[in-house]
Amino acid sequence: MRDEYNEYKDNMDPKKENQINIELGEKEAEGTYSNLVLISHSPAEFVFDFIRVVPGRPKAKVYSRIIMAPQHAKSLLGALQDNVARYEAQYGEIAIPVKPPAPSDGMDFKN
């Protein structure tokens, strides 16, 4: 009976339960640069399109599309907030440049 209890206890150990072996392939380890992310969603999923915009080129390309369940998207949001806070605590606030207003083309669609 004692062996069964120890086996059960070992199987219920949260440290063992949460362990996962993650493999990082050579191609994935190189990474892909993205300077724009378009996000869309439906009731069932969030879609993240990672794009690289090259200045002076009128066309951009989606280099990766990641699709997540809403629960995973919210977990990603929390992880990003946590990591940005730790980054800023170590290196200082991340400045986001203010984009200058686009020149007016004379069309003003106000109500």
C-alpha cells in the first residue's frame, strides 16, 4: 500500500506535472524579425500576423501567422506585461515615438 501512495504522490507533484520538454529547431532558433503585428479575432481565436515593413517599399509581407485560443492570448498579454515591466526596471522606460499627423489631402470626413 505504501508504494502505491508514493507513486500517487509523485504523480501529483506539481513540479513534475508542469515540466515540459521544449525543442527549439535550428531554423526557429534564428528567429524572424517583425516590426508590425496585425491582430484580429473571432469568438474562438486570436490571429497574430507578424509582418516586416521595409521603409520605401509599398508592399509588406506576413512572415508568420500565429493562431491562439482566447485564453492563451490573454496569458500572452500577461506574460508580455510582466516582461516589459522587468525590462523597463532594468533598462529604463521604453519610449514609443509619437507618429506625426499625416498631411491632409483636403478630405475631412467629420460628422
